[in-house]
Amino acid sequence: MEQHKINTALLVMDMQVGIKAMLPDATAILNNTAKAIAKAREQKIPVIYVVVGFRPGSPEISPNNKSFTASKERFASVNMTEFMQVLDELKPRADEIVVTKRRFSAFTGSDLEVILRAYGAQHLVLTGVSTSGVVLSTLREAADKDYRLTVLADCCADGDEEVHRVLTNKVFPRQADVLTVEEW
């Protein structure tokens, strides 16, 4: 773990009330992510939470965005404050930052990059739901921004287990170290 501590930040992405319903069984990912958070805190690694959310009426969602437009009508009847709430099992401490993003990538529409620069972070450890959404998009953008990357495969989940497997076994290793929480 020592080589991973310097200039590292743990990103806990989309582990929020409105996303939990996407998971058939959230127990394992929540337990594993709680272990990763505890390990990061013990090692004095910043834990940064990233949630997706929108203003009333979702003005950030363009009709050109196929994925988000499909949900725009549903968001109109959602209590966005509740939707964006980090899950109780992974609650941030008072001194931990919660960043709000507007798309799949943790960088898009957020101040994440400013926070990472302030922390001097050069190595990101990624966790989140979904593997094919926030994790994939954040990994790709972070790699293009020259961050060193680690994905904690058992702290990620996807609605499609096969997609999760292909990404963590075949795609992500091209740009990141892929580990379990225990290996990390």
C-alpha cells in the first residue's frame, strides 16, 4: 500500500440513494466500499464522494444527450436532495468533500479537478456504480488527464455482470491497476 499512499485520493462515486435501486444486491459492494473508506481514512488518504444530480427541471440535460434525456421526465418528480444523498452505510465525515457532477464522468460539470489539484492528487482509486457509467467515464477522462489509476473491482458494480467482468478484466487494465479492496 505504501507506494499508493503518496498523492492519492479515493473516489466513492454515485453511491447514493437514487442509484442504489440499480443494484440487485448492494450488500457486497457496500461492505467492500466501507472497507476501502476505512483503509483510506486510516492511511490519511482523502476520501472524495461524487454524486450525480440536477437542478429543479434538470436544465443541465440537453435533448441531445440520449442517456440523460431518457431520465429527465422521471427526475421531474424526484426529490433531488434525497436522490443525491450518499448512502447511510458510507456516510461522509464532516471534513470530507461531496462533489456534484452532471454527467457520467466525475469530472463533467463538477469542481473535482480543482479539489484534486488542491490535494496534490496524482493517483486516483476508483469505486462506484455503475462500472459501465461513472467508473468507465471517469477512468477514461482521468487517464487522458494523466492521473495514475487504480480500480477496486469489488467496490464497483453494474446492472450487467458480464459488462462489469469485461471492463474490469479486459478494458480497465489497459489504463489502470485493477485490484480487490483486500489487495489494495
